[in-house]
Amino acid sequence: MREIQLKDAKASLSAVIDQAIQGHPAVITRHGRKQAVVLSFEDYEKLANVPSFGRLLASFPGDEADIPQRSSKPARSVIDF
């Protein structure tokens, strides 16, 4: 992803937006620090609709019986130094 300074993005905003629509988002920097990203609305919608991990777990279609019991044995041997 290319980085562009804020002053340059202002001067060529139309071109920055056209490139974002074509699938080439840009990171806008101010004083050398990343401040914003210009991306297409289509890409934004994809990112905005990604469910959280908690929602994915909550939407599990099975019952508690479908989840195997956890073993009480350690997963690996512990070595004391």
C-alpha cells in the first residue's frame, strides 16, 4: 500500500480516489505518521461487515454436546531449569 503525504493527497485527491476505486488504497501521512487510509467504498463495506470473533463463537450452530471435553493432562511436558 502506498503512502502519500497529506499535502500531496490534497493536491491530487481525485487521482487518489480513482486509484482506490481501482483497488490501490493509499495511506495518508501527516508529519511522517500514518493518519488515515483512502480505500474504495466496496473495500470499506467488506471490512465493516466482518463479524467479531465473539459473534462467530456465539453463532456456533451446534449444542454443548458437540464440543469435546478438554483434557486435564498438560499438552506438553514441563521442564524445570
